[in-house]
Amino acid sequence: MSVARAQREIDSREFVAWQAYYEIHPFGDIRLDVGIARLCALTVDIHSAKGSRAAKISDFLWDDDIPRVPKSSDELEREFHNSVVCWNMRPKRKCRKASPVSPSRSEQTPPASAGG
């Protein structure tokens, strides 16, 4: 609904009621962000080691109130290096041993004939 249409069709009392409702039950993009953050926190918790800190929904929400300070190239390089080190220290998954590759049909020897 456009602002002009809303101003024509909704009186101030209804508008205030919608504002109050939104304060209690937010909807729209922020609601989607909270839902996705909840799924992210759950996923991290499922795959975290026992005894580690539980992920919080706020860990996955963008906070526009935090001032963003540009990082130096040295800081970015150090963070990247630490990420790589952490990635390499993660528990290795055991891979199934690959089964031997069977020869293609053209490479297979024909079965021995029963008669001779």
C-alpha cells in the first residue's frame, strides 16, 4: 500500500494501533532476519563441540548501531590467517574408502564358456 493510499484509507487511530501491534509482533524484513538468525544459531549449536558456548540469535543479526571502523590491511591479513588456521584445525571427517573402479564393459573379459 502506498503512503498516499494509507493516508486516505487509514485514520490516525488505526495507524497508532498498527504501530503498537508492530512493537509487540514485528513483521517484515526484521522478522525474517530474526528467523534466519534463529536457524543459524541452531545450526551452529548442533555442530558445536560439547561444552562450547551456545550461539545467540544476536550473533547473527546485523546491528546498524555499531560504528564500523575500517580495518587496516595488516588486521585483515591477520584475521584471514587466523581463519585459515582455525579451518585447518577443525576435526577431520573420515572419508569412506573408495571402492575399486570396475573396468568398463569393453575392458571386461568375457565369461569362460561352460563347454570348453
